[in-house]
Amino acid sequence: MDEHLRQLLKIPYDRLDAINQVLLDPDMQVINNLLSVIEKYGTPQEINARAQQARQLPNLLKKVEQTHPEYLKDLQWLADQRDQQAFISVPEYRRKVLGERADSMRFADEFAVTLEISAYQYFPWIIEIARRAIADRSLMPGRFIKVRKMKEQEADGDLPAIAAAMEIVGASYVETLDTKGTDGSNIHLGGPATITGYFGGVGQPNHYPLKWVDEFLYYYTNYGVRQVLNINPGTVLVGYLLHRLGIDIEFKISVFMGNDNPYAALWTLIGAKLFSRDDGASPLIGFNWSNSVNNETIELTAQFRKQLGFEEVVRFEHHITETWKSIVRQPYNRRAELVQLADHVANISAKHEGGDPEIEETRAHPSDILDYFRDKSEVIASGDWDALQQNFMDKFEALNRTAWALTECGLSFVAAQKLHAM
């Protein structure tokens, strides 16, 4: 290696001074506009305090009572099952898979893979998978991704009910805000006929990053929603800035960002490092890879993720299964590749967005990414409600197949932490 050539990559400190001049210039309109949106909600300390209060389970339950009181019985049942330890413990699960061998095996807990499911659209689905998990002695996800219209789920009570359920089971969850190009703001997107618009990203044009901040802070302060999906370089940057200012929001980068190589990942993580807090914290807590990445790309990125101090901060979220329709060529199943990674790459999330291909192809209504954008009323009127729930159950089964495969190889997982005792 030519070390002289490598030294040419060093960034002079005056480049950082130039960036600070832009950020601190009192006449810089892009920063002033962002600060104006934040000021509507108060100081960072006031904003965080409101969010923390909103996130408390009793306050979420009050909102459920106001919007959909019928859900309270289900939430109480879920809490009761947790308290009665109705769900299988991790040691019990390992013995179920491995028999007596499990008692003497050392599992790679330092490389535990988070069991992730997407998309969790409607509150009743968690009750269905909880009943299945109790009956089958299987595992509940440790992470749930939601891709549903925020205003719709706020109106019908699913928003606070799901937030409450996440508090009860001990799982993290991510919301997808309404502020994005699919609402008509991106002139290139008009449905499947103009799908090439996605090649430039879903889009958050013009003033939309500010609208995104406004929407995020609304749900953060009113429902305690802390993590959202991020699909655009502009909103990634304002997410960094919000966190740098002291607002304790978090985000995960979407597969629609198209990060499909280690250099794209390096650019994203350089930005995260540039705006990280003094304690090393970053709002970037999930990095969703493009479906086209291979294991080598993830391994190369893990090297500089660790060097930057983000190994425990930024989770690699990798699709193991995908919806049967409208996003990838099928069959698509990356479980075997995950098992190869999971003994040496830390902080991976195994995302299950579809059932296993051999199951999906038997369904009259296989999973479809376009179902995420349908109105609930239209889903019910079309007669597809049960089919969409079956799609979710198929994803749940795929997630449990992944947990089984990991366990067979002495690897570890993160399931719902308040349900499955270690």
C-alpha cells in the first residue's frame, strides 16, 4: 500500500471550520427555518419531557380509552400473559430446538440477532401472534416496523394501542410518517405506471424536510413515538441536527434509500459521526440495507462502523424475506447468509417482510408491498382483511424459522424482552 497516497485523504481542519460557519451563521435560512419549526414545540428539554410523559403506559392507555376502548381488554390480556410468564423462556426455547445439548452449549450472545417483523399495520395482529406464540411455544419479535398512514391509525386508536403493546412486550418499533413523496408531492410518483420515480428516491421535495420535522415532533410529543423511518438524504440530515440540538429522537434508514455498497454506508456513517453527541450517541440507530447487498458488503461496513464507535449504536437491518409481490424478484430468502454472518458481525436485525417463498406462492393473496399504502376502509370493503392478517402470520412463521436456524448453530437472538426471560 502507498501510505503517501493514503495521507492525501486526510481532511484538513479548516474544512470543518467552513461547515461550522454555515451551521452557525445567524443569516443562514435553511438552519433558521429548521429552528423555527422546533420552537413551535418548545426547548429541546421541554420537548423531551413531553415525549417521555406521553410514552408512559398509563397515558397511552388513556388515549386508547378515548379512541378505541375495546382494545383495553386485549392489552390487559397481553400484560396478564406476560406477568404469568405464559411465553417460552429463551433457555426453554433452546432446549426445544437442541434438546439436552442446549444446557452445555455457549451461545454467541454478543452477536445476538434482533428478530424483526414488517409491516405491523393493525393492532389486533399482535394479539393473534401472541396467541400463536403461547400455543406453539414460539417467539415474539423484538422489533416491529410499521408502514401505515399516521393520521388513519391515530383516528382509529391503533397508534396508541400499538405503542402501549410495545411497552408491555418490551419491543422496539418504528413508525413511517405521512410526509413523503407518495402523498403527491413528488411529481415523478403516480403509482406503478410511474415507478421509475423511485429511482431518484421516494422523495421529500422542497419544504418537505421541515414538514417531516413538524410531523415527527407532533407524534414524538403527543404519543412518545421515538423512532421513524427515514427515506431521504435531507431528512437524514435534519434528523442528525435535531438530535445534535438535544432532542432525543431516533430514526432508521429505509431500504428505499438504496444503500447497496460499503462506500454508500461510509458516507452515511461519516455524517452520523460528524453530528454525533459528545457521548458518541447518534439518532441513526437502524441502517436498512438494499436487498442486493451481499455478506462481504456487510462485513466491510462492520469494520468501519466499529472504528467510528457505532457498533452498538447503529443496527444493520437486513431483509431475510421480502413481500412476494412488488419489490424483489422471487424466490428471495437470505436466512442461510444471515447464519454465516451472525457469528462475527454484531448488532444485526433480521427483518422479515414476507413469508418464506414456498409458503407465499401457495397463498391466494400473497404478501404485496403495495398493500401498505391502502386505506383500512378499502382493505375491509375489498374482503382482503383476513388475507392481510394471514400474510402477517406468514411473516411471523418466517421469523421463527430464522430463530430456529440461528439456535441450531449456537447463535443468539433478541426477541420481545419482557416476554421471553433469559
